[in-house]
Amino acid sequence: MKKDNLRFAAFGVAVNRMLIEVCGLAWMRRYEEMTPNNFGAALELMMVSMLVSVATADGTPLITSEIARQLKMPRSNVVRHLERLAEQGVIRLERRRYVSNFDGLDELMQSRAFVDEVTGVVARCLAELTRLRPLLNDQMKP
């Protein structure tokens, strides 16, 4: 894309591409067997699971209402997704807080091909963002 044809949207598109590809890979590896009835519910399930895993890794497991608040999602939806994830052994409840089952996640992520694929997607998107950033510098607002 030439500088005179460059739009700020190109930066957003590069981010969108990365999110779509990484989420698609994660979905196929972890959530495909738990598929809810519609796309919205499937996306909510994935977001709840991802937030629980990040909070667990950060050492700050969350209660249901905090998950709902952070994801701006109805508490009833969060409860439904947490129950489904717990039934599948993806998460568990410890002292009213939800934590990820990293043993299960380790098993899913230990494929070299999967790690290479995710790393490749992120590297390609980062290269695109890095290429676009200087082209946009002189057009940015303070």
C-alpha cells in the first residue's frame, strides 16, 4: 500500500486479521467440542475461558460478577459459560473464584505445529503493524 493511499483503517485491519486468525486457531484446539448454538454464545464462551486463564496466570482468580463486569456481559450468561467450562474440566471453582485447568491447556498446546502456527500468525501481523506505523506517523493527531 502506497503512503498516499494509506488509511488508518489499514492498521485496524491488520489487528483484526491477527485476532480472527488467532481466535480461529484457539477455537479449533480448545472449544470446538463445546460449541454453543450460535456464534454470539460461542464467542462469549471463548472470552470467559480466556479471561479466566489470564486471571489465573496473573495470580488473581476472579469471581463471577468480576468476570461479567470485565467482559461487559450479563452475569447469567457468564454463569452458563462457567458451568459449561467446568463440566468440560477446562476450569474449576476454588473458594468462589474460577481458575483455569492448565494441565488441560498444556495438553492442547503442546503440539509444535500449533505453536509454530500461532507464532507465525502473530509474527506476520506484527510485521504488518510495524510496516504501517511509520507511514501513519505524519498523519496522526497528537
